[in-house]
Amino acid sequence: NGTYKVGDVISIQVNFSEAVTVTGTPQLTLETGATDQPVSYASGTGTSTLTFTYTVQAGDTTADLDYFSTSALALNGSTLRDAAGNNAILTLPSPGAANSLGNNKTIVIDGVAPTVTSVTASTANGTYRVGDVVYIQVNFSEAVTVTGTPQLTLETGGTDRAINYTSGTGSSTLTFTYTVQAGDTTADLDYLSTSALALSGGAIRDAASNNAILTLPSPGAANSLGSNKAIVIDGVAPGVTSINRVGSATTNAISVDYTVTFSESVTGVNAGDFTLISAGASGSIAAVSGSGSTYTVTVSGITGDGTLRLDLNNVGTGIADVAGNAITSGYTSGQTYAI
């Protein structure tokens, strides 16, 4: 008695009232779900017990294995006779009744492997930055047991991320944990391909030990992560792309402007984020205006002869993009005014 999976072999005995001799290969048809399975005679000629061998096939399923009907034992072109040459009467006990296979044994057949039904995330829709954690769930058609650490590979821009299984064994939902890394970026988080779920030396099996089929829905299609959720990943820190003069390179003005252009929209830009680099001339940062990715910095009170350059400080600026990624480096390659 017990539960048997694809590839398992079950030996079934048909007992007669006396010894019989077999020629050829009689068959016994089992009731195994959507497709009934005729199984072949294997041994026992010259005795009162004939053995039939059943190998569980993919798709077979029953809560209590039995044959199909009272006429499930068929000669299949062979003969079954006693020593006097009398043909055996092949009528079986009614399925489930006394002396039937189903009544005498409790054999469960589970030849249906678990499959992935959908991928989603318990993390809310939104934009996530470096260090944020996203919890992704892979849902199966039945409860599965996990050993080892399977991985799910996400499509996250330039470098795809293989993230680890973290919980869910014994249930139909497995959770994988993704921590956003510097450089990750995608407008709609999804896995890499239909084969993005990998065992990585582990195992995913149902209660009967059938190995799960790991094929995922196509990325972006129904039941995929990208279809079920709207998770934006922004793991790219902003930076300054240029600091340019507004006006002539040579001037005797007492006030000049610089245009500061960032790689993306940022907030938190103020006068304290900049340093004026002077040689001979001098002045002070008076004002900062603008929004998005473009800001204007005004330097006033200019005196003397020489040069002025505006730099973005390397640390402590408080400038960040919409996702909250802080700028990670300064800028010292801006254009210079000759005063």
C-alpha cells in the first residue's frame, strides 16, 4: 500500500481456483484516470497465481488502483487453461467489491507531475531602488517539496540576476527573494525566459516524488510576473553629464550662470552641493534654480581677474533620483569662465 509515481512498477496478482497454464500474453486493463492502461502478463504459468506488471505512466492518476471492469482480464490472442485443457473463466470480482484489487489493497497512483501555473509577487507595484527587496512567488498546480536552493533568473537590464528560493516547501507556492543591485534597471520586472526556473542542484517534487515540470509562462504573457505585476526596478544612480557656461567664455560680468545637466530627473539640488574653483578671480554661489534633470547655478559678487569653474561635491550632496538612488560621485570636468 502507498503512493506511486511515474516509472514505479506495481506487481498485480490474479488468483485462480486451480493451477493454469498460459500461452501468449494475456492483459489486464487498469482504471488509471483519463487513459486506461492494459498491462501485460509477466509470470506464473503452471500455478494458480498469475502476475501482471504495471509501470506508472505520465498522466495516470487514481486514489485506489483497480481494474476497469469485471471483463478487464482478456486473452489478447493467448490461452489460459487448466491441466485438463478447460479454458479459464476470466470474469473478475466487481471493481471495489470483495476480492477485487481495490478492496484488497490501497494503492494510490499519482502520475501527474506538478506544473507552474503562474508567477507573481507579494511586493506591491511600484518603483524599487538599490537595496530594496522584492518577494516573488512561483505557483504550482499542487503542493511541492523543495530540497536545496532552486533559482529563478530575472531580466534586470545589463546583468541578469539569479535569485534564490527562500520559503514555501510543502505548499503550492514557492517564494524567491530579489535584492535590487546597483545597475539593475527594468520598466516591468519579469524573469528571463520560460526556462528561467532552475533546480541548481536541488529538487522540486510532489508528494509522490514526481519531479515538477519547471516551464514558466512566457515572459509578458498571461500568468507571468510581468503580466501580473507592475514592478519598476531603478538601480542606476544619477550623475552629472555636464556643467556648461551660460554665455561667453570670457567676460567681465560680476554675475555668471552655469547649466548643470544630470543623467535623469533628480531632487535635493541646492547651493551647498557645489564648490566654486577659482584661480585669481573670486565669487560666491548665490542661487540654484531648475527641476528635473536641468538646473541653473548662479555665481555672483565676482571680482578680480582669472578663472572660475563650478564643481559638484563628491559626497554629502543629498541629491537623489525619483526612485531614491543617491548620486554617488562628484563632477570636476565643467566648463570654465575667464574673468
